[in-house]
Amino acid sequence: MSDDHQLAEVGSSEGEEPSDDELVARRRDVKGAKRREQILQLLQTVESGALSVEEIAERFGVSFATVRRDLSRLHQDRHITRTYGGVALTSPSELSIHQRHLEFTAEKDAIGRHAAALVTDGAVVILDAGTTTEFVARHLDAHDVTVFTNGIGAVNVLLGNENVSVVVLGGRLRAVNQTISGSEAEHMLGSVVADYAFIGADAVHPQYGVASRTLEQSRLKTLMMQRARQVIVVADRRKVSTDHFNYWSPTPARWRLITDDAADTAALDELRGAGAQIDVVQPLRALSDLSTGKGNQP
């Protein structure tokens, strides 16, 4: 059935035939909706997840003004993020720090415990913000340790640890994930060469590195990895199978990933090819979860 026939039926079902102007307007709506759906499909196929207005206009044979109207509509529907001169797919929705604390707790605890055991007495540690790195702080039991951190959660945990001296990196606080970043934090790290850097991640990718939510956070993660002798990324299984983020920090030639035993093996093999030494830990799940086979589901 043609679009015109469908449009005419819609009008007749309401008890009157649509005018020519109404048919034209409805036809445009149908074409626009199809084009917007195709724009989303195209964004999902390009490696960067982003396109310029010029690229979209050329691909669909429409004017820049038409593309901008389509992008405005997609942005209103929260499908895309507007960028300078173009558009990108919206990153996965960001959970609050409270919601993150309730998710994958057993996995984060096991990862944090394993990571903290790597730290030796007298070490200088860079501890990235995040709920998984917060578990590293919880299990840190080495003596005479100095920790540089940009995470409010880690600061609160380490306040009660008499064996740790805490240096809080300065800058802008991002409330949703309780992260500090900015030029002040970068300047402070410029004088540090740490023994270990424990890096949190929204995603880990063999080509791009470690993902962040903002450019500022990405810049700081990059510097954290550059200013440490050993780089350890801590991330549960959800983080090793996605690349739908816009801000990335490259990993060094040799680095370590600590994740849980349910991580995708093919994705882990790709990360090994990118220089990662991978430690897989087994979470201490509740007996009731083990008996039902549930555990923490993604």
C-alpha cells in the first residue's frame, strides 16, 4: 500500500477527505520519520558513532536546513547528542552514584579485593573515581601508603584508614558520579610518578582504550595512566563489550585489567591483543543466588 493511500485512509477514517495541503504535509511527515530512522541506523554503522551535517545532507540528498530539523527532532527524543557541526549517538544513560552502588556489588567487591592486594607497603597510588575503585579503597590494607584520588567515595572510605595518607585532587566536582576533574587536578598529577594507578571505566576497548563520560574526565584518566609505573583498569563484565562512548583515554603498551569471571571471552582475547594482562576474579555470590543460578544479572 502506498504512503498516499495510507494518508488518504487516515483522513477518511476521521469522516472527511484531507485537503491537498494536508496530504503534502503528512507525506513530508512520513518521509521525515523514515529519514530520521535511517539517520539513526547510519550512526550505528559508522565506527565513530558520529556524523557531520554535511555528511548526512549528502547521503540523503536533502538541504542542511532539513538535516538540522531532523537532528533537532532526534535530540528532543533523546536519541542523539548534538556536537559541533554534527551529531553523535547518545551514550548509554548514566546512573546516579546511589544506583551504581546497588549494581554488581559482588563483582566489584571481588575486583577491588584482588586489586588492593597488589599494593605494597610504602607505595604511592593514583586511585581514579568510581564505585569499583571505591572497593579498591575499602580493601586497601598495605601500610604507609599515599593515595592521590579524585573520587569523593574513595576519600570517605579512606578517612578511617590510619595506614593511608590521602591527597585529594582539586578541580570541578561532577555530582552525578562524585568525580573531581579539571586543570587543577591535572596540574597536581604533573609532579607525581606513582607506583600504581587504578583506573575506573565506563567501557574498555582494545583500540580506543578506557571510556569516560566527559572530556575533562578523559583527559585526567589519560594523565593518571601516564604518571604511573603500573596501570590497572578495574571493570566488571559489562564494560568490556561496548564502545558507545565519545571520550576515550588510550591505554599504555602494557597494562592490567581485572574483571569478573562472566566477562565475554572473545572480548578479553581482543584486549589481550592490545597489551592487557587480564586477571579474572570469581565473585563471592550469595548461596541463594548460586542455588538458583541467578547471581547479579547484567
